[in-house]
Amino acid sequence: MEYTFYIIIIGLLLSPISLAYEVNKVFKSTLMTKEEIRRYVIIICALPIFGIVLYRQAESRKRKERYFGNKEEGQRW
């Protein structure tokens, strides 16, 4: 299970790099400036990292609920 998680993370981190390369080739044939191309490539590369952060937060929340039980809605940690 632990290895599967790391394989998924590596795949998520490598796929936007190859996608960004392909997108960069397509954008070079259009009339976009380098700043616009760079902005799109950064967004494409940042999306999986954002997804990983959200996944880790959800796992942490589930782990807390499993160990400490569900708290009432009004209570906070």
C-alpha cells in the first residue's frame, strides 16, 4: 500500500513535465508570448502538487477521526 502511494506520486509529478513539454511545442506554433507559455506550464505543473496536498489533508483528517472519534460540529481541535 505504501509503495503504491509513492508510485502514484512519482507518476503525478512526472506526467505534467511531459505534458508541459508537449504543450510548449504546441504553444510555440501559436502567437503566444513566452510569459503566457510559462504561466500555463507552471499551472499545469502545480495542479498535481495541489491535489497531493489536498489528499494528504484528507488522510490526516480521517486518521484523526479514527483515533479520537467524530467531534461535534461546534467543537474544534
